[in-house]
Amino acid sequence: MAAAESDSEAAAAETRPESSFPEGEAPGTTMSRVELLDTMVDTFLEKLVAAGSYQRFTDCYKHFYQLQPEMTQRIYDKFVSQLQTSIREEISEIKEEGNLEAVLNSLDRIVEEGKEHQEPAWRPSGIPEKDLCSTVAPYLLQQRDALRRHVQKQEAKNQELASAVLAGRRQVEELQQQVQARQQAWQALHREQRELLSVLRAPE
């Protein structure tokens, strides 16, 4: 009885259409790439179990099956269960090591964002020189504009510094003139004091 049920399940799995959808998914529904990967793994496991059906398993162990049919069924069920678990664990490790879920979700976001752009995507023309110029020229022009702005800012800064230096020189010249004027005034005052002292010391 158990063998007949297993055979019918295997036959149903073998006749199942290739484009099976997850439960609750309609044919027109867009699936994420993570869900698509999980669906592919499930489909692979179903086909793997169908390929290694219970009938084929008993054909390989006819004598044991004739002696212990129930034990053969339990061994087969255990083998299939462990095989599916082992494969799922391997797939999970690969997804974790490669960070596949984040990569696939990022790819989904890129595709969704690309749908908003109506302009045609860039395609190579077949002429390497032309493609290189069309790709590199905008970058070089952008760098040239950035350098020009930097040079203009530096020139303006240098002009400010030159103006500050000229203003400092003028201040130094004015201070020198003030020092000279005060020195001359002090010398004149000193001469007047000497002349006054000489007059006061003159004999009567």
C-alpha cells in the first residue's frame, strides 16, 4: 500500500509542469530574486525525489524489500528527509557566505529604479575609440571645470593676500613717516632746549 502511494506521488511529481508557482502566487505576480531562488531549490528537490522514487529504491534492494517492506519504507523516508535537509543546509551556507540575499535584494532595487528611467540605456557602438571618448570625455570635462573653479578661487585668494600685503606696506610706510616726523620734532625740541640753556647760562 505504501509503495503504491509513493509511486503515485512520484508519478505526480514527474508530470508536474515546469513553471510551478509558490502557494498564493499568481502567474502574473512578480517574485523577488530571493523567492525565485527558494522556489528553484524547492523544484530541484521535488525533481530529485521524483528521480529517486521509492519504486527505484526498492528495485535496488529487492531482497531486503521482500523481507522487510515496512523497514524499507522507513529507511527510504529517512534517506529522502536527510537528503533534503542536507541540501537545504548547503544552500543556506552558500547564501550566507556569499551574502546572496542582500545582493539579490539590491539587484531587485536596481531593476525597480531602472524602470523609472525612460531614456534608453547606454550601449557600446562597436568602435572602442568612440566609446572611450564618450565615456571619458564627460569625466575629463568635469575635472577641467573643477580645476578651473579651483584656480579661480586660488587666484582670488592670492589677490586678497596681495592686497593685504600692499595695505601692510602702506601702513609700514605711514609708521616710518610718523617715526621720522616725531624724530625730527624731538631733534628740533632738543636744539631749542640747548639754545635756551645756553642763553640762561650766559654771563650778565
